[in-house]
Amino acid sequence: MKHNVIIVGAGALGSHVALLARNWDAKLTVIDFDRVEQKNVLAQFHTKMGMRQNKAQALAKAMQGLFGLKLHPVPHRLTEDNVAALLGRSEDDAGVMGLEGIGTTLVIDCTDNIEARMLIQGYCKPNGTPCLHGCLSADGQFMRAVWTEDFNPDPEGFEGEATCEGGEQLPFYAMAAGLIAQIAQRWLTDWIKESHQLMPGALVRLA
């Protein structure tokens, strides 16, 4: 049975993690309700061809066109009502989504707000679903990749604070996404969990 990897959030982190996961022996699903805007092209793996489209669906089209990779997009906001269906994937849910025979292996949280992070952790932690949280600071100068059993969600600096809007920190976003992808890949291949903190010029192992 293939690995099943679910990436929640297709922004600066999630879109690049999906790009770097294209060679994994896995069924890739991306969940995001948002749409591609002009500002997203600067910092995210989205193109002008995807403008005004749902991010998950635009990313799926880009991955299919560039690499021939079928990515399963879920263009919905994660909520208390659907989190079990989207992250837990019972047999009935999997049948509706066209994913029969594929069980959840790994959830990668690339969201940018505390409500979504707590919702994901609130499902994954008590249900024993492996989940790696990737968090970027709004100024793009700091990130953490932490497994859910050791994760403490931090609120934004202020409500609605934009995260990673400009493209000047794009190399750091790519480093952060690469670190998340590397940690996830090591778990998928060797079942080893690592957590790290990254800043420009410094990488610190947390666990």
C-alpha cells in the first residue's frame, strides 16, 4: 500500500513542500480553501496561470502539467465538521474521495493560523495520526518543524497578521519547505522523527 500524505495549506510552505514531494511513493492530497492572488506568485509555488483559482486545484494542475503527477486537491476549509473525514479517511470517506485502499500515513500542517493548527493537532494527537507541523514567522525569518506530540501552537502577533506576503525572503521559504520535506521523507522511509528550528544561518535540532 502506498503512503498517503496530506498537506494542509498550499501557501509559502505547503506549495513548496508539495513540489519537493513529487518523487515520493505516496498519494499526495492538498487541502486549501483559499484562491491564488497576484501577491501569492511572489512567495508561493503558484503561477499567473493559476490566478483566481483555488490554491489546491491550481497546484494540482501545475504539478500535472510540469511533472505528470496526479495530486488530489481538496478545495475546502478544514473545520470541526470535516476534519475527521479529511484527515482520518474512514473507508466510506475514502470511497467518496476516490482513495480506496489508501490509509492516512502522514499529515503535514502548513497552515498559518493558530485555529487551524489547533484543529489539526486536536484530531491527530488523540487519534495517533502522525503529524508534522511547519510554522513560519510572519517576517519569514524563523520557522519550526515539530511533530504533533511536542507541538505547542503559537498565536499570530496580531489577529489576521499576514504571513510571508513578499518575495524577498523566498530563499528562506524554500529552505524551510525543504527542511519539512526532508524530515517527512526520513519518517516515511526510516520511521525516524526529528524536530528542528531554522533561522537564516542557523539550524537547531529540537528533538
